[in-house]
Amino acid sequence: MESCESLGIEPILNEKDRPAPRCPHGPTLLFEKVCEGGSKGRRFYACSACRDRKDCNFFQWEDEKVSEARQLAREEENKAKLPAFTHKQYCARLKKFVDLPLQEKKFCAECQLLLLPGEQAAHSSHRLTEVTSAQLRRPSVLLRPLENKKSNAQYLFADRSAHFLLQTLVQLGFKKVLCVGTPRLHELIKLRNLEKKDTPMQSLLLDIDFRFAQFYSQGEFCHYNMFNHHFFGGEVSRLILQSFLSESDGDKVVMVADPPFGGLVKPLAHSFSLISQAWKTQQSSDGGVTEMPMIWIFPYFFEPRIVECLPSFRMLDYQVDYDNHPLYKHGKTGRKQSPVRLFTNICPRDLVLPKEEGYRFCSVCERYVWSLNKHCPKCNVCPSKDGREWKHCSVCEKCVKPSWKHCGACGRCCLPDHSCGSSAGQGCFNCGSLKHKRKVCPHKDTQRTSKNWTKTKTGNKIGPVLKAKAKRKSGAARRAKKAAALSS
């Protein structure tokens, strides 16, 4: 097979010719290198949850033959990385722990484990703390947050955002909330039920962090990998989810997901679609609703990818804050505006954003928008994505960021200090068009002919987009040289 210049890597989904090999995070994903000219590179399997080899070093070529000894070694490694106890055992331990007097309720900060009296001596050199009943109800505060942003980052909702989400779900009439990677929302729902101020809500937490099994029953928590839709509890967990998705007695279900921001959109969208399909099988055929109501929390700059995978989703202006993220929060240590937004298939006008926080209703767009997101009569939308007031460019015929200016050489709006010709990546690597990306190229299954490529002095190949930019740049350089000669 000929080597290729890799332009990126894409996951390959829906191929079930043979089962994927497994790593400690469940079935791996099949990936493919994207090469120059649209040709396909050699496929390989890698971890679904970890994009950094330091976190999970699994790698296998798709056509590679694995020896029996190597397969056995993998299975032993996967077993070695399983939690110390099963979920059923954790539940039995919790019952014993709750009945202990306060002075005997100890939590090991190093091992992140609730300790029974007979286990405390083995952890005597570790930092042990007493656990109150209030802390047992708020495990996200007790546990040390995982901080790998590419796989299992736990950036926990600030109280402002968590309460807004809960209040919104209550107002929309949902009685069941599937919390995918949202432990703080799950806690808030359970606390609300304890207060018994309103009609109780049911909540099921799906999370890759098995430590939550220490605090919740099997009907409240499932150890789950959202990147490959894998339940570590097997068929038992699948049946728990299936039962939860049933809307008997009119109990409406909604899913709220908060994936790690470094996660790949395509596998996530695939998993959420599978959950929606499982929900649909539980509904009566005459319901008329084709998708499960969902809210996906992600940075605004992923909007094109999310909408490409889930066309029914729309981005809202609400800015989500986190307690333990250095940037994605308001205040002195964060940004003026958080870049994290809500993506949902629920009708945008039904999600009322708080007026006291600076949101207003646009009657033309029929949705709530940020105060600085002014409606543009030419574009006929409230265009801002990042929380700033955008401006309309009559040449580009669209609204752009306020810091951008139109560049005649590049033929588009960009930052004033940009380097002309350096934005070739804006076009399609496959056919050279500036109007779309390679992912949606109508010719992406056909390879470009060699005449479309030009070799540089260093021997590298460049396509039509780079070639056009380079030509403009060299022309500008010649004109500047000529002008300097005339002035001298």
C-alpha cells in the first residue's frame, strides 16, 4: 500500500462485519486516515474514549492478525483495570456505610473509596476524612474531579447553570431525566426529590466514572462509555436504560449530555442516536414524535459538526458555566462569556432563557438570545455565536465577528493581522472548492487527477486551494517590490 500525506483521522461507524477488539474502555473504534486527493489510508483500531496514547495505548491495524498469546495478554490487562468491586458489591457496602456512626464514616482521598471499619487500618497512611450525610448526597463534591479533557474530564456545572437546567426541565414538563455525563444535575434532581416540594422526577446517570457506583443504586447509575455506547454492566444495564426510557403514565423523558470537550462529535452523535432509537421503540406508533428530546452541552465552535450529524439540533445562546474550569466560567479567572452552549432538538422558543442574566426574546427568530446578539435585517437572523455583537459585511453578504475586517486579497473577512494566503484550509481538500469542506464534498469518493496538483520547490504537493492562494500572495509580493523600486 502506498504511503499518504495524512490530513486527519476520521472514525468509521456502522461497520459490523466483525466485532471490534476491546481495551479497558470497551470496544475500540475503527479509524481511517484522510489523505491528499481523497485517497484512503490504512485503517486501525484505537480506544474510543482516550485520544492520547498516554491514557490508553491500544492500537491495532484493521487487517492485523493478533496471536492468541497477545489476545490473552490483552484480556488480562482489561481485567486488571476493572473496578475493585462490582456495582452490586458497592451497593451492599453503601448500606453498611450509611448505618455507621459519623466518626467511623471515612473516605480515602488517595484511593477515592468509602471505607468500612475493617479496611481503615490498610489506609492509615492515606488522607482520611469523615463523611457526612450531606456529602453522601453530593458525591461530585466529595470525589476528586477527573481532568483529562479528551476522555473523562469532569468539569462540573456551576450552581447557576445546574439550577437553570433543572428549572427548565421542570417547566417543560419532563418527569424523567437521562443524565449522560452530568453528575451534578443528577444530584440536584435527587436533592429536589428529598425536599418533596414538587412532583418528583426520576433521574438515571450514565457516566464513565465508576466511582459513582459507590453512591447510587443500579437503578440510579450505569457505568457507561458515551463514545462507543458501551455498558460495562452488560445486559443488566441495558435493560435498566430500556425500562427508564419507557414513558408510562405520561412521564416524559429527556436526555441531557455533557461530553468531554475534546471528544469526537461523530461517535458521540452516533451514541445519542442509538439512545433515541431505544427510546422510540418504547413509544406508541401514533405518537408522531420521531426523536427523543435531547440537550447536548458543547462549545459553540462545534456547531457545524453537531448539526451535520444531527440536523434537527439547534444551538441556543445560553452560556453554561463550570465551577472547576479555568476558562469556561464567568469571573476574574474566566472569560467574559463562556463559549459553552446548549444544542437541542427541543423547539428553541420553548426554552426560556433568564431575563435577569441578559437574555431577551427575538420575535423574528422565535428564540431567546443574548442581549448583544442583535438581529440583522439583511441576514434575517440573530447571528452572534460567541456572545459579542457581530457586524454585517456587505461584500461577504453575511455577519462576521466584530474584530474581523474584509480582506480584498483573500476575498473574505478575517483578522486584520492575518497573513494573506494562509487560510487555504478553509476550502475542500478533495475538489478545491471554497464553498464546502471535504466531509461534505460531493466528489469525496473520487480521487483528484494529478493535473490538479502542483509540486513546490521542496517537493510537496499542493492542491487548487493552496495554489490559488500562493499565486495571489506572490502577485502581491511582486507589486510591492515594483512599488518600492519606483519610490526609490
